[in-house]
Amino acid sequence: MSEQSPQQEFSGLRMGKPFGIPVYVSWTWFIVAAFITWMYGKNVRNALPELDAPAAYAVAFVFAVLLYVSVLLHELAHSVLAKAYGLPVRRITLYLLGGVSEIEKEPPTPGKEFMVAAAGPALSLGLGGAGLLADIYLVTGGGIPQQLIWQLWISNLIVGVFNLLPGLPLDGGRMLRAGVWKLTSKPGTGTVAAAWGGRVLAVLLVAASLAMAAWGGQGMDFTGMIWPLVLASFIWMGASQSLRVARIRARIPQVDARSLARRAIPVAGDVPLAEALRQAGERRAGALVVVDHDGRPVAIVNEAAVQATPEHRRPWVTVASLAKSLEPSMILAADLTGEPLIDAMRETPAGEYLLVESNGEIYGVLATSDVNRVFTGV
């Protein structure tokens, strides 16, 4: 199972860097590898009765590893094509339910979105087809190789078809999103449609599993429902997350540097905090910018540090001791709005940014907390 997601903090065990893309294996992979080995080992013993139990489970473990190599190739198909389109790929992580490609930017057009999403299922189906041909024409006579190839081509076929289902966070959901985006010229509308498609898929997956159990006259077998419930939960949560992201992105055009800016006053670094705050109050300013002897801005007084300073200490604390030096990337154009403004802030995370006019004149200070309030309640 594959998806493209935003950055995640947990990496796991680093396995290599194919095509310049770091690949990690989450500890949850070992859980599913043990589960596959245990479940498939029984099938191997039935299919190859000449093997003793240790050998059969060893073959099952090899299958688990090869299956995740197939998942890795699936994710590499996404990531390599994304890199070819100029989209940065942070890493690939293999985990409990498959893999995830962390593509840090969305494709700029619906066509590229569709191609990046379709690359993974296409490769999985290609592996399935190649395995089928090998099973028919190359590896005959039974034995361990044919058993592994038979199981792998079926698994890749299932992975490819399943990921084509039209609902986020599956690849088919991104393909659906690209189609709606193309028709409406609104990527947000595509995301909402594909996310609801994912929710419908999650419900249908559980309903179909219950119906099949009832049809077969097996009654309610909870153990047989574990895997469908896990998959349905994953799809539902991924679709819900996509809806939240769509709502957030709908508010991005409301982010305007000028309208959110705080009026700032320049102060020398050796001025006591109490005096600087008094001056800011008189001039109805909401930010303090430390300037040098020539009046050039060199730092911004950190709002959190000011609030953490007790009032009885403010006459004895200089503003310079509570200020963060200005890096070039913390100086933003006052005209920035929407996505370009968010991208500029993302490149250099900070509490405050200095806004300047095109001639270098200070316009004000943009606080990250004020930008975050635009998205409050999403």
C-alpha cells in the first residue's frame, strides 16, 4: 500500500540511498514480516512437503523480504518520477502496511500528479505480469523458486490493483484527484472528492468482508476481520487527514504579509526591555527590531522571551539579550501572500520575520503565531 505524504519525524533503520533517495525500514516492518512468515510458512509446508518446518519458514521469510523489495520498487517508481519533475523527495519508509514516499511538494499540474500517482501501481502490475510469464515459461517443475515466484506475482497483482482504487490515501485516489483537478481547475475540489472516495472505500471494505463471511455461512469470525479492519482504518484516517489538509490549503490565500504584520519600532540593543516596551506602547507597536549604530536592523526581539521575562526584571534586561539575529532568509518582502509566503517561512522556521519594502525600508514584523491563527479551528 502506497501513499505520498508530508514530512514525518520517525525514520526507522536506514537501508540505503538508491537514486539519491534515503530508504528507511520502520520497526513495524518486523511485525508484519514475522506475521507473513508465520502465515505463509504453513502454505509452504503444504505446497512443498519435502521441506521440514525450519526450511519452510525460512522460505516464507524470504518471501516476506522479497515482497517488501517489491513495495520498495513501487515507492521508487513514485519518487524517481517525482524527482524527474523537479519535486524534492525527502525519503521512503517501509512500514506495517507497505511503504510511503515523502514527496515534499505537490506536483504543479494535474497531469504530473496523475503520472506520479500512477507510476507505483504501473510498476507493481508490471512486476506481476513479469512474474506470471516467468512462472509459465521460465521456472517450471515446482520447487522453491516457482513457489516464491507464483506468490510474488500474485501479491504484486493484488498490490497494483488495490492501489488503483479511487480513494485517498491510495494512488488511485491521487489519480482521481488529478482528474477532478483537471476538470474543475481546482486542486482543492479534487482532494475533497478523492478523500470522500477513500471514506466510501473504507466502509465498503468492511461491509464486503462482513458480507463474504455471511455468504460463506462462516458466522462472525473476528480474527478474519482483523486485516480488513486495519486496512479500512488506515484508509479512513488517511482520507480524513486529506480533508483536513484541503481545508487548511483553502485558507492559504488569506495569508497576507501586510495585513498580518505588526507595527515595529527600532531600538538599540542596550536599551532596557522595560523602556523598549514603554516606547512600543506609546507608538502602538507590536514588535521590536534591534538596529545597529547606523540604523540597520540586526535582530528581532523574541515575543516568547519577552513574555517569559518577569516584570520586575525587565528594567535590568536589555532587548539584545532577548533578540534573535536576523538571517537573510528571515527578511521577507512585505508583498508576499499565499503559497509563496508559506514556502518562504517553511524554508527558515522562526518565531518572527522582518518585512521590508522593495527599497529596503522596514514595513513591520510578521509573527508566525499570527499566521497560525489564520488556520485556527481547521
